Amino acid sequence: MGKVLVVDDAQFMRLTLSNILKKAGFEVVGEASDGQMAVDMYDQLKPDLVTMDITMPTMNGLDATREILKQDPNAKIVMCSAVGQQKIVVEAIQMGAKDFIVKPFDETRVVETIHRFIQK
């Protein structure tokens, strides 16, 4: 089963997403609360996929995505965005993010999206 790194500055969002993923059988290998932490943890943990929040302190999700893709051009990153951030999501996908999940999370949509990029 796939290993996922969950990145969001809101602890509640990390918890919610981690619970959805664990329930679906994914292994949550780490949680990061900002982009810089995500970049560092990606390098250490080598997850199969990263769920990346966009708006975070220290380093935002776009910059973190850019850095991770520099380290590993094959990185699978799924952006997590609130409704109304379509322009930023488009930019992230053009940069190399695989897809996006809209907050508040729809459990089925989250699991389907992650499954698409991590085969059992």
C-alpha cells in the first residue's frame, strides 16, 4: 500500500486527511505543517505521494511543490485547496502537480484521487 506525506498548516486538516487515508489502507508516513518542512520530510521519507496544502506559512504549497519536483521530477503531488483557488491550482498542475482535492474533503473523492496515483 502507498506511503503518503500529508502537508497542511491546520492540524485539524492534517488529522482529517490522515484519518481518511488510514481508513482506506494507505500508510501516512509523516505530517508537515509548512512547505519547508514538507520539502525536508519528502527527502527523508520518500513517500509515494504528497497531499499539499496551498496557503501555508514559511513556504507555501506552490514553492514547496516546485522544490520537491526539483529534487524528484517523478514526485506525485496532489494539491489540497479551498474553493475559489482554481487559478492557483491550475498553476500547480502546470508546474507538475498531478491533481487537486477541494476542501472541505469529500472522503470518496480523496480516496479515488489518491488511488489513481498509487496502485495497490
